[in-house]
Amino acid sequence: MSQTQRNLRTVSLVVYGLYFLSLVSGFTSIIGVIIAHIKKGDAAGTVYESHFANQIKIFWIGLVLGLVGGVLTLVVVGWLVLIAAGIWFLYRSIKGFLRAIDGRPYT
């Protein structure tokens, strides 16, 4: 593994870590998605390109689901949307984290 790939691996793992921290703090995922957007171009053609794409997707879909679920809590079904969104967020983040540790692409 080249030094560039090791650096991309480290950055990818840091972004997943920021996503995990966002479950407690709430705002670290914003920092993570900014980093993912910045590093995605540097990762073109490597296995980590798929990780940055996954991280961007996790953030934006999670944000939309969170907003929809938040609004729908007024009619109770929103809690189910928020729970499903949380499970989806964790699944995608854990799967990506483990694959990045192994140096495998997300997909």
C-alpha cells in the first residue's frame, strides 16, 4: 500500500469516526462530510473513492431522513422513521469503517 493510500485510509477512518461521534454531539458529521467532499477527488481511482462517496451519501440521506422523521413525529410515525434512519446510518457507517480498515472498497 502506497503512502497516499495509507493517508486516504486514515482520513476515511477519521470521517467514519466523526460520524460515530455525531450520534452524541450532533455536529461532527458536518465536519466529516466536508472532509469527504474535499478528499473524494484525491481518492479517484483508489478503493477509498467509494468510501468518500459512501460517506457523502450517508450524510445527505441521513439528513433528509432526519428532517422528514422530525416533522413526522407530530403524527407519531416519525419516530419509526427516525429509528430506521438511525439503524441505516449505523449500518452504513460500521460497514464502511470495517471495509476501510481492511483496505477494501465500500461496494
